[in-house]
Amino acid sequence: MKNTENDLYFNHLYKEEISHHLMPSSTGNNLQELVCKIPVKSENQNKYIGDNQILKIVTRVGSEDQAKEFTKLTSSIGNQLIAPLLGKCFHLKEDIWLYKFCIGESVDQYHVEANGTISEEFSLGMSDLAKDTNQAMIEQLIEEDPESETFDMLLNPDIPYLTIDKESGIILRFYNVPIDQQMMNRKSDIIGIPIKKGDQYVLERRNVVECVNDNTVIIDQPFSHHQNLSDYIFDFKNIIVEGGKDSDHLTRQVRHQHIKSFGLEIINQKLVFCKKCRFTLNYEPGDALVYEYLSKTYTAKIIRVLEDNLMEIENQEYLSEQPIIVTLDYFVMKKLAGLQIDWKSLSTNNGSLEIKIEGSRLISKEQSLIGKLNIGDMIFFEVFAEKDPKQQIKDRKTSGPIFKITEIIDNGFSAGIELLQGSNIQIHQLSSEFTSKVLLGTPNNEGISHTKLQSLSSGYLLSNIRFDQNRKIDQQYFKTQHILNQQGVFVFKMQQNQRIQDKKLRLVMQNLNINSDSTSTDDHNPIVEFVYNSKYGLLINGQQMNKGFDNITHLYFIMDTNDTLYFADNATNFASIYHSIVIPGLSKMRLQMLFDSKYSDSIDISELRVIQRLPLKLQKQLSFFTQVAPNTQTAYHVDHYTNGTMCAVNNKPRQVTIFYYCDYFGNNEAQINELSEPDWCTYHVKILTKYMCGKWASNIKGAVEEIGRIQNKTKIKCQTRQLNNDDNYHDSVYSSKNNMDQGVAEDQKIKQKADL
């Protein structure tokens, strides 16, 4: 059973205390002690005021004469902050009156009769703010950056689009697609995109032959001039074919067997798909794939790992005219450090040649080895394959032993060999029967270029990752090809397993300019370390914050040219930015994203992508955050609505003044907190909105997230532990919230542990 109470990254935030009284265990055979983790007292606690004091300050807002703790924002800044509310309408019901607030447009009042009908209607005021703001934004987009709207669309989770893998031409990745339209198990669908031919556009259609995951599919052939198509295609058509034909011509029995047994589909002789495999954790570019098809052995070199269950290969021999074949018998040869070896089957290329090994010699059964083997060639016997028997059906990977031919003797019927690779094998003790199940390896410096393999081995261009600690993991990091450079956004969709209590995610970013060796990972000193544990909260570069992701669908990491990295969730607007860090020289770095697969658990990551531009709207949000966020915790904005219906009492037009301030204790888009009438037909309205404050915990008096963090640190977690085994924890874990003051004496804490 996993020990969920201990966490390497959060342990330093707690200190452990053990009770002096021993208790019998459930079995009665051993004694057990009560172990409690006491949160470490915050050194900065007395910098902040309590939430009750904040509430008192907030309730003073509502007139032009503000409490001294609050500051009025300039109209330009305030209007930009509430821009997401413009054009949206909210209602407030008080007795017989119904008020309708359309932000930036109008405020209206209705008299509602008992039967629900409206007998009177008044305009309390009008505003041109929404119209003026939208027009100014449109003009600015056209004048300053015509492409800004495209990048803004990419960051909008409600706008679907697709990308085409330019190298293969047949891999399509979909983003922001609604759940009911995702592609999994819809292999009869047809995808169409408009292709310009002459002076007009024609909708080209392609059949989906395989669904790799919910967001990635393989089509039967590339679109015309696919390498020249746009990087982002918004106007695609997904034609759902109900009960369509089985486009890959595989029988139901073969497909069922393939899915059940970790079999491979080889598509167009270049793509390898496996329903259950985990290529990213087991295989690397440069490894050799060896597989059986129609009683023959074929070999191929792995070029790219595209998804957790999809990779690109380069076959050494022509395979078949069939667009898709299935093989159940295969294994992978680990690449040799510093060498490029082309592996081929000895039987496929040399007729019925059979050889065996005796000690340090190869012996041929009937044919001379001259002309078939050369000095310096590599030999691998499948019978000696070093494979983990528990994992053989899943990863099927071997590293040897591999032998090198040193001489050819006895008129070519035998050869001397030496052990090139193989850790625990004594060559003079080896022997085998005659077999043709032998691979011949030839050094090759001309095939796939070293530069290409080196660049491809820098990471995986994944769109989906599933973390589950119940599955064996040999490799610690998913090293992706997603890189932030100077300016851009790294975004992914996150889905947590709601049936599991403890969800974890660890993401590190390393500077590729320092780690020129793409195979190394500086885990001890990453540029950015993002650690989330649903039980303890969030750590960003060691700083803890009271942050959860229960209702979060997307996470954003925004890199700007001012050496600042911003963190946001669900959207990239001011209100969704919850933290930022300044790293000297960041804009000159190339940050590569790596997910820690040995820590992350019960979380699915999908739709990973990097957008290399910041649209104007996002740049403005970042500017707000940098300049305004530290002040919005204790700031307000005033908006005036004038020229309403004439007031019969003072013969003046009705008017409304709206006061916007930060929604400290919720995440409301807009909540009408109070309406008053300080003078005849003159109204004051308080509106709480998340757009006034954002989620960032700034280091100012009254920072609510810091208060939440300190309150969270007063949680004491206790559990029983067997005395004869410090690591054997009982399943039952007791937690209690202790709202005592942080300055309480240690003996009081111990007494509370005993009460638990």
C-alpha cells in the first residue's frame, strides 16, 4: 500500500511529534504509538491581518468617501479590469423591485406584481463603456497586430482547432473539442479541411484509420500540400459516419487479440500504434524494433516517440502493400551509446543460414560465413535476450548480450567473437543450438543522421499523459519537446481521478542552454519546480500556497520578455493569474517541460501545447498583474450610469454609481452585494467580482491567500504507527482542524494529540 501521509516535497513544512502513551494494535500482538505532524509556524504570520478584519474593511465600501485602507483606481485601469464583465447582465430582487445590471450598458428597475407581471419600468442610467471599449480593442488589434486575434483564439478553451504533423502528414491532433465530439473509438469518421485550389477552396476529405487517444487520430493519406498548410486549422469539418466500414481491413478477431495482448499495428510502414503500450517510458529514438510478420523477422529503427502509444519507425526492409498490419511477436533492442547500428534478421537476408555459439566462437551449420558476415559486425541471439520476465509482455525491451565478430576462420565456417555488451554473462560459458533467430548489426554512419536522432531524442511531442503509480515505471521523467523560449504559453488540460483521494503532479522546467546534453536532467536545481498534492496544496519553487485544483480544467504557464513567469488556471485573464516569479535572464532561456512520472499520480494530462506568441489581450492582462495586482486587494473602481428616467421628486434624471471591489472569499464573476439610495433617485451599488483582485497572494497587508495558507498550517494530521516497523502505517488516518492561535504552548498541542 502506498504511504500517502509522507511527501518528500512537503515534509519540511511539518514537524513530527510522538505521543508518550502507547496503545495496543488491532491485532493485539504489538504496541503502536500516535504520530502527529504539526505544521511549522509561519515566520511571517504577524505581517497579515485576519479575515474578520478584512470583512469589516470591505463592508465600509459603498460611497465616494472610502475607508482609508482602500484606494480608488484610475478609470482606465478599472475599466480594463472589469472588461470581462462588459455586456453581461446580472439581477437583484428586493421586495417588489427587480434590478437589472447590464455592465457597461444600462441599469433598469422593474416593479413586479404579485402575479409576476411588470407594471412599471424605469431606466436608472446608461453607459457607453461596453461599446467604446470593444471598439477601441478592435481598432487596436487591427492597427498593432493583425495576427493577435489568431493567438487569442488558440487560448480560448471554447474554440476547437486541429494541427497536422508536418513530417508524417497523417497525424492530426485536436484541441478544445467538446467531450461528446472527441475522437476515441470513432475510426469511421471523415475529417475535411478546405484546401485552396486555384481561386477557390475545396473541402478535401480523409478517412480516420486509427484513434490514438481522445485528441489524436491517424488518417489514411496526407492532405494536398500538407506541409504548406496553416499551423492551426479552425475551419475543419468532422463528419460522423454511423456504423461505417472498418477502414483498416482487420477482422474483429485479430483486432480483439491485438488490443488484449499488447500487439502492434504498423500503419503505412512508418507509424506503430499500440492500444496498451507505454512507449514514452520504455523506448527512445535510436532503439531497434524487431517484429515477426508472416513467419519472417523484420527490423526497424525508432525515429520519433509521438504519443504514449504511438511512434514513428524506419523499416530496414520493404514490408507489405497492406496499409495496416498487426504483429503480436516483437521486442525492442536498446540502442548502444555512441553507436548507430542497423539491425537485420540473419535469416531474412541470408536465406537458411543457421549458426550457434560455443564459448567464444560462432559456428555455421551448412554455409560459409564469408560474404555474409564481416569483421566488426554485431551479433545478437534472441535466445540470450536479457528481459524482465514480469514486464516482458509490456515493454519487451532487451539490452543484450551483443557480440562483436573479431575474425573469420575455418574457411568461413566459424568466427571469433568478443562480448560487446552484457553485464553478468561469461562468454566462455555460453552455448546454444543452431538457430536462425539471430540479428546481424552493421555500423552505419549514413542512414538516419546523428543530428536528427539527437534532436528527436530531446523529448516527446506528447498530447496525452496518464499518471498511475500502480503501473511499473522505469523512467522517472516524461521529457517533452514542449519548449518556452523568450515569450509564449505552455498549456495543458488536467483531469483528476475523483475516486482517488490523493492526486499528485510534479512538473520541472530546465534550461536547455545549460543542459546541452539532451539526455540529462538537472533534477537538483531546476529553473522552475511545480509540485501539487491535493492533500497539502501547491509548491512553486519551494513556496507553499493554499491552492487547490478541484474545479480546474486547464493550467497555463506564461513566459514574458520581462523575465517573469506567470501561473494561471482555467483562463489567461487577470483574475485567473494566481502567482508569478521573476527569474533573472529568463527571457534568454529555453525552458523544456518535464513531468515527474514517479511522483505524479491519479492525474491525466492532455492537449499539451506551446503557443509561441502572446496576443495583445494577454499582454494587457500581464501588465495589469505586474502593475496593479499588489494594489487590487485593497482597491476599488467606480463606474457611473447617467441620464436615466426623470425623477418625479427632484425633476432630475436617475443615476447609479457602481463600486467594484475584490471578491475576497469567493470566485464569483459578479455578485451584487448591496444597493442603497443615499439621495432621491441616486443609487449606490456594491459589486464583488473576481476580476478586481485575481488569485495572486501578494505580499501586502490583507493578502487573503496568505491568510488561507497560515490557517491551513494549523491542521494537525495524526495516525497510528507500529513500534516494530516505522514504515507500516495503518490505513485509518485521523485529521482535525485545530483553530488555536499559532502562539499556543507546545504542551497544549501535545494534549490535543492525546485527545485525538
